[in-house]
Amino acid sequence: MADAVLTRVRVRALALALSSCLVFGCGDDVEGEPGLLSVRVSGGEAVETMIPASVSDGWVITFDRYLVAVSGLTVSRGSNSAVIADTPSTIVDLAQGSAGQGHVILDMDVVSTSYDRAALTLADSSQDPANANADGDDIRLMAQNRFSVFVEGEAKQGGTVKSFQLGFRGETRASGCSVGPVTVTPTGVAFLRLNLRADQLFGDDLATVAGRPTFSPLAAADANSDGRVTEAELRAATNLDDYRLDGAALTTLWDVLQAQAGRIAIALGDSTCATVE
């Protein structure tokens, strides 16, 4: 199914690439002729391996699954009109190893030029999402529950182990994001990697992208001490003293994680996106 979807996306993107000559100027020179752009999404090395205790608040955090539903990808050059790929909802498992390369979400035939802006949407999965690298059970989980983000893993501190399985719904559009730049030519393949700030899901700062992954409040929320941190327990936990809320009207730990689930798209490159809403 995923291959068929990617093929349809390439056909759609090629038509847009040819029409974009009006924007970029396709003449007899190389610039403007269609070239292949491969777009990848990464959650960072820590999500693929572990968040060490030295980086967090003393907990070693690992993810078995970190599923995101990505759609609405666009790329552009500066303030020029975007090359729109009309991308469907695509499920990506950020926890799978990629050796720093990220996971392919689509291949696009676009106008040959340099691109330095991107936008994407994290939104509730569609009923029939495309698949980047997840397995069939993961696709069904995301589609049936209409999750935009789902995480499964555990956190360890000394002899204490806390597991979690948490799914989030909601839509976040990140646009005006500085990336690359990456140069597309008529020969070869250009790779654009979009780096989600996936480790910020457990971050303690809702004002910046530099928050420290923090698990102690979540561990304390395990009210029945069964070693599992659940949505119900997080909804009942109201001590937010460990978080910089930046004026956000949040009252429970679940509110904080829900807000952070959208903010993992606050930056796709080295700087924050112009708009995240």
C-alpha cells in the first residue's frame, strides 16, 4: 500500500513541479528541470537509542515505539510559492534505527533548485494511512484510535522501572521552518531530513526547544505503584511544579504531555519554525 501511495504522490508532485516553472523560471538551463527529492523524518538519535540519565532528570528513557502521523508536507525556496506534494497521512515509527538518516516518507519529483523551507502537519491518523516504516499492527492502532502521536517504552532509575503506553490526538501545523538548504538537480537524488524534536515530549519547558526530558513527575503519578504510567493517572496528577508552562493554562500532567506532543514539530531544522499552531 505504501509504495502505491508514494507513486501517486510522485505523479502529483511531478505535475506541480512542471507547473512551478512559472515561479522558478524553467528555461534551457538546468535549473527548473524536474529532479528527485527524497524527504525523510527523524526523531533524533536519543529516541532511536535512549535518553540517558545524564541528559534527563536521572531516568534512562527508552522507546519501543514512537509513532507519528505526518501529512501536508510542503517545501519551498525562501518566500517563493511552495511545491506542494499533497501528502496523505503517513505513519512513521521514529523509534526504529536509521543510523541518523531518518525514515523516508515520500519521494518527490520537483523543480531543480535549492530548497530551504518546509512545513508539515501532525494530525490524527486517517482511516487508511500510508506507511513509512511501521508494521501492520501499528498502522491499525493509529488508524482505529485516530492518534497523531503514540509512544510506548519505559524509564529506569536504579531498580525502579516505569512503563508507558500513551496515545495523543490533535492537530499541529508547523510552517515557515528553516531546513537544509538542499539542492535538487535533474540527476541523482537529493535528501531532505526533517528533524522532529521527539525527545521534547517529556520536556520540562513549554517555552523553548531546550527543555530537559523529565520523568520524575510521571513516575510519581503511578498512583497504584504497578509500574505502569497510564493516561488516567496523568489526568489525575496536578503537580506541575517541575515545568515551565510559559503562561499556558494547563492543570494536569496529561495537559502538559498533550501540549508537548504538538510541540515536537516546533523545529524541523536548526531553528524554530515561524508558526506552530
